[in-house]
Amino acid sequence: MTTFYVNKESWAHRQDPRTWLRRTAQRAGLSSERLQACWSDRAFLDPLFASRLQGEREFGVTATPSFIIGGTLNPGVLTFERFSDLVRPLLPAGSAPRG
């Protein structure tokens, strides 16, 4: 998974990203058949698409990663400190994030 995320710019904006994804998955030992099964699994994909559409409609999410914290959109990569600063006020009294 790290390879997919680290190399996102290599495949995310291609006309046919599946070619790059297929090649990379095969190098990692995932067969074309298994990858195709993943891409075709509606029970897995439908909730992902629904969540993405909800994020777009309700919060204006346009990028990955994006975090909705306390009803507010926080796009982009957040440091642990920033994430903690956003989450801490929402936690029950006496609790704190670890790290």
C-alpha cells in the first residue's frame, strides 16, 4: 500500500491509471485475477463511492487526504501535532490522544 500512496502522482492523473496499478500490484505478488476481483467487488466499492460522494456534497472534499474533524474540513496531510490540536477539544474531559 505504501508504494501506491508514495507514487500517487505517477498514476493518479493518468488517462489509464489501471495499467500502472496492475503492473505495480504484479511486482508485489498480486495476480491480475485478484486485482480484477478487487476492482469488481461491489460490496467493497459501493460504500467507498458513497462515502466519497457524501464528503464532496456535505463538506466540499476535493482532495486526498482530507479529514472532517468536528464538522470542519481539514484537507491535506496533517502533522500529529496539528491533528492532536484539532481532536483534543472534542475528546471527553480527562482523555488525551497518545503519542
